[in-house]
Amino acid sequence: MTASLNPRVYILTFTAFVMLSSEFIAAGLLPQIAEGLQVSIGQAGWLVTAFAIGMGAGAPIIAAFTHKVSLRPLLISGCLALFFGNTLSALTDNFPLLLMGRALGGVGVAIFWTNAALAAAAMAADEHKSLAVSRVLIGISIASVVGVPLGKMVSDAWHWESAMGLMAGLSALALIAVWLWVHPPRAEATSHAGLLERLRVVCRKEIALALLSYLLMFAGLMTVFSYLATFLAQRTGFAAGPVTLILALYGVADIIGNLLLAKRVPDPLDGMFKALLLILAVAVAGVSLFGASLWLMPVVVAAIGCCHAGASLLTGIDVLRRAGANAQLVGSVNVSAINLGIMLGATSGGYMVDHVGLEYVGFLGAAFILAAWGIRARLSPHPKAVRRFASE
């Protein structure tokens, strides 16, 4: 089945790997950046938030005014913005400029994520659309295995600017690959509605509640993930080498979760989604419950990684199924919702670390995820949307 996919879908997988490595690399470098720039861990956490602001603010604006632009120039534009943002981040040790570089990179990722799933589905046969989307999303998992730990290794060996330089080089490769090989077919217009009419779709109860659930879910994940390297070093007591290995374990579990779930997405998927959120809430709370245990923490981290893969995949497919012909606009608002969640998780987690205690971030993250579960419980499945997705 996998062999039937257009192999150029995997260019999008590689680009997704670079995009998400660029987004999350700062989380693994916060102690070094804080020390090098003489700011607190909580203040350094704004580098995660700045990237999320760029994504969250850029995605809906871009989608609202580029819905008639073909996918290829949008994907190339996203790669360009990421390259310039990463390059600026690598070349400065000025904190405001570093924030600007991170925000610009976030705009690039916003453009990419608004259109990547649509491009993957457009390049795949009808029966392989969900699988194509999952293969793009697995780039997130590979970023956790290779990108984030590799960035930390480079930072440990040289300096955090070197890790940012690595991301600039990889983003240049992604730009070249997309430019040369990604040519999604130009789809005919599926909607002739005006902007206000299309925006009303986002305000429909089922769409709005779904978006709110994604926001809260990723807030819970990022409350923990943004400070996971710091937690493992300061609370659990791991040395630098084991911290890198555990971050890689997170990504390995993420990949396994994606591969296990990609061909098993139910129709409808709501029951699986709610069950996954409950498991994820327990795993995230386990960070605070078992944070002092050298042997239990790797198990907890692996569980979170596996659930993260499932949550990302189900979110991507749920958006396409519910949105139908408005997938690009709703997908862009979903990017904003997720990044508002990332901002909420990173900033609230930073406040927790600076003013309450690092050991409590797991409980805060679990509270966000349980709130997401409560929202999902109010949603009903939409089989008509499922059939429409399958036919696109």
C-alpha cells in the first residue's frame, strides 16, 4: 500500500521534519540560550512562543487572501520564510532579533502547514489520501527523533547558534527539494463564496468546538514538551547525554504511534480521539507524578510521544473531514488554534517554572488535555463529512 504512494509525498515529509525541527529545537536549547543571553528559563521560553505567534497570526491571514493561489508557490514561499528566519536566528545573539527570526520562521511554517496536507492528498490516489497525510505528519515524529536531539547534541558540542545554523542549512535543502520536485496538481475551485461567507464556516459550532479541542490538547502537550529537557536535567537528574537519548526516545515512540495508527483510523474517529486524550492526560500527569524516577521517566516520555503521534494524525484527518471544500481556510485556522495552544502551554509552563515549581508542569498539562477531552465529548461524528473527504 505504501509503495502506491507518489514518492514525492516524501519530499513533504522531509520538509515537515525540517519545519518541526525548527519549531521545537528551541525547547531543547533553553538552558544554553538562557545562560548565553543571561535571561531566565521562562524568558527564554518566549523563543518557543515567538515561533508560535508567527504561525498563529500568519496562517489565517495567508489563507484568507491566497485561497486562489496554487499550492506549489505557497509551499515554496513557506520554505523561503523558514530559511530566512532560521538564518537570522543563527547569526544573532541579540534577544529581540532572535525573537524576530523565530517569528519569521513561524510564518514560514504557517504557510507550509496550511497547505501541506492538501498537497499530499492532491498527489495521492483517492484510497490513499489518509495515508498520504499520515506520511507528511510522520515528519513531526522524525523531527523529535533526529532534529531536536541532534540540535541539542550540536549545542552541547559547540554552541546554541551552531544548532540554529544547522536548521538554516536544512531549511535551504528543503527549499531546493520542494522547488525541484513538488508539483501538486492545480485543483479546480471548490468554492466561489466570499471571504465573510467562508469565515462563517469556522464559526459553526462543530468546527469551533473541534478547533478549541485542538488548542487545549496542544497546550497540554507543549506545557510539558517546552520544558522537558530542563525537567529531565534539573528534576529527574539525568546528565546531558541521557537527556538527548530520552528526547530521541520521545520521537521513536512518536514514529511508532504514527505507523500503528495510520492504517487504522476509524470512521468516524471520535471514539478513538476521546480515548487517546484520556491516555495522553494520564501520561502527561505522569511527568509530575514520576518525575524523580530515573527508570520510570523514560516510560512516561515514550507514552507521551506515542500519544502525540496519534493526536496529530487524528487532528489532521478530522480537520479535512469536517471542513470539506473549506479545508484550506479551516486548516489555516487550525494552525492558529494549535499555535495559540503552543503559546498558552509555553507561557503558562514558563510561569509555572519561574513562580511555582518545575515539578508541577505535568499536572498543568494534564488539566489542559482533560479540558480538550470535555470539548470532544460534546462533538458528534459527521459521516457525511467523512464520505466527502474520501471522495476529494
